[in-house]
Amino acid sequence: MMNMPRINMAATGQNIVRLREEAGLSVKELQDIFGFTTPQAIYKWQHGASMPSIDNLVVLAVVFHVTLEEILVLDESKEAEVTIHFTL
């Protein structure tokens, strides 16, 4: 059995809000950077309702001048227990 960390979506969303504000960007400006027609995806990220794709996380890291690890918040207290079975 192996314990796997999970991403805390709500805390990650709060991180995105904080980093966006520290970068001096509005939701509209972030929307324009991504070329989104509406801001709904960004609001969903900020509220922890969904996660940015890997590609979008990389863009956020570049825009915010941080690493991916500084955006994502792992919830180690809610580790998922995963059993790996090997067959020969």
C-alpha cells in the first residue's frame, strides 16, 4: 500500500487569488492572457471548483513568476490510500 497526496483544490484556488492579486492582475487581465472568451474557468479555479490543466498551470507559473509547487497546495492529511498489485 502506498499513500498518495491529493491536491487541496480550495487552498490551491485561494493561492491563485493571492498570487493574481500580488501580480497586480485582475480576473479580466488573466482571462485576456489565456485568451478565454469568458472568465468562468478562472473563477472556478479560484473557488476550487476545478483545477487548471497542466498547460494552464505552467502559464500561471510564468505569469506569477513562481514554480508550480508554489501554486499547488497538497493536502497530506487526506492522503488517498492506493494499493498497487503486480502480476507476473
